[in-house]
Amino acid sequence: MQDVPPTAAPGKSLSHTVVARQRAERPPPCRRCRAASWWNGWRVVLLVAAGWVAGGVERQEQALARAKCSACRRGFTCYPPGVYPRRQYQLDVVAGAVAAVALGDRAVATAAAQVSASATSVRRWTAWVATLGNAAELLAVAAQLDADGVGGMRVPAHEGRRPGAERAAQVLAALEQLGAALVRRGLRLAERTGLGRVLAWQHTAHGDVYGLVAGRLRLSPAMAPGGGRPMR
């Protein structure tokens, strides 16, 4: 199910930005067979991304470069830093809305209006984050990357917290720790949130794309650089 197209929150207008077309001189090799590829046009998409003003979002029109493999003839899209595949609402926007509900106890409708989404979408995002991974396992991966920089995580109990929101809060907080560990490890990531950084890392390193509504993939504790063994 696709997210409801964004509408501006009451009293606000959603700014529209056209991102200049950019691509390298040559495309990357085919991820499937590693053969050389050539540029093969553009695909224009409309995204809702985090704006430069704190808490704000903007609609971005981006042209994504397309390439084609010289061997297997497979066509593929090359995503620039900060753009997550197959999603209109980008990861930092999703993280902000879920954090407002799960960590800030903000009303779903209020959090949705803040990012110009529907309340239904924010509920789905919160449920998805809650099942994306195990907070303890994610923190263990962060400790593998940067043992000195990872502190303890505790999300205080809150009576009346919405169903699934407490687990979403724990996973979101663990992703913040893991995302920060990745940056301290030297990775250059355009995303600003832990959710955005970790999923962007997985896409860049392994080609994994996690569906924001009903994805089958779940973050694994064996995803540290070098391939760690799953935690028991």
C-alpha cells in the first residue's frame, strides 16, 4: 500500500525544490553480475524529504540516473546519497514522525501534520519500526563498531503508551546509537537520523531495501562490517 500523497499542514505550505541533475562520468558496475554498465537515461521522482529547518519537510523533484548492464542487460537506478529507494517519504521524515509519537508522546494526527503525511501512514511507520529489529541486538552491533562510544539505553516506561509505541521507541533509540557509531567509524552518510543512516548503510553495503509498510527484511545483528555472527 502506498502512502497518501502529502498535503500541507494547516497554516503551512510544503516547499517544492527541484534538485539539479548529477551523475558520475561512468555508472557503477552491475550489482548482479559485476559487469560494466552504461548510462541509460533518467527517472524523475517526487520525494518528501527533511528540510533544513528543524522539524520541517519539503517536496523534492529529483531525476535519478538510470544505467544498463553490458552483460546481463539489466537496467537499474543509481540512487544518490540521501535518497532511499522506492519510497516517497524519505527515512529521516519517517524517523521524525515515529519519534514524535513513540518518544515524544505526541498525538498521531499532530505528528502526521508536522511532516505533511496522513495519520494512517504514521501509524504504519510506527508499527514497522517496532518490528524492524531487536533493540538489544542493534546495540550489540553498535558496540562492535565503537565500544567506547555506546552508552546504555533505557526508554522509561510510560503508562498509556500507544500499542507498539514502546517497542518502536526502543528500536528507534537503538538505531540512533548504531547510526552514531557508524559516523564515528568514519562512514560518510547524508542522513541525519539513526534510522536513515543504518538503512542507507545496509543499502549501500549490501543492496538491501527495507519496505516501510510490509517489508520482509528485518535488520540482522550479523551486519557489522566484516560480517559478525548472529547474537544469541
